[in-house]
Amino acid sequence: MRVHKAQPTGGTRRARGERVSSALSEINIIPLVDVMLVLLIIFMVTAPMMQRGLDVSLPIARRAAAINAERVFVTIPLSYRTDGAVQVGEDAVPLEVLDERITQVLAGLDQSDVYLRGDAAVTMQELMTVMDKLKEAGVERVGLVTRLPEDR
């Protein structure tokens, strides 16, 4: 015959459905908020330092006029060889009407300077053809826009 020992009822066993709360089961978010605020302050302080540029002391010219005129850019794309069109600003313009368009654009400006940008594969003859059209339109100075060697 087997004798079953009775389970002790002195509180060692929990009844079903009874919930015991302990400090370990709760998540304390106060340290998390403290860490996040410290990180936010660190990023707020260091972000302007990372975007700071190089300090340069520019020379002062007494007789130089301030540049407040709008710049006019003429771009010669590689597709100029096939369609014969250049870009004045963002607009495509055929070479035949380039002088009329430049005259219209320069009519409202104080200076008649034009900056010429060309694709690296554009030949010197194509560049000179466009430059001749600009001179016919009354452009006094044509500036060539290039990249610096370290930009390549």
C-alpha cells in the first residue's frame, strides 16, 4: 500500500489566478529617458561643429563692384551634335535662334556677361560656333565654366 504525503499548505504553493508582483517584472523607463536626453544634448552640441566650414580670410578690394546681377548660363550638351540645340538656363534653344534668345534674356539685365558650359566631349569648333553666336547677340564677355582638378 502506498501512502501519499500531503503537500504542505503553509504558503509555499500559489493558488491558480493569484498574481504576485515583484520589482523585477516592472521596467523602469526613467534611466532610459535620462540616457536619451543626454544623447540628444550631445548631438545638438556636436552637429553645428560637424557642418562648420573652413575659415578663410578673403582679401578686400576697394574698387570692386558688388555682383548682384543674375548669371546667364549657356550649356552645350553632347546631344548638340545631333540636334543642334543648346540650353539657355533650363530651356533648350536651337542654335539658329540662340542670338535672338540671348538678346531677350540680356535685355532686362545690367551686365551682358554669359557663362558657357560645355560637355568634355564637345569639340573646340562646336564651342567656337556657339561663342560666335553669343558675340553676334551682343555679349561682351563669355566666361568658360570648368571644374577644378580635385573635383574630378
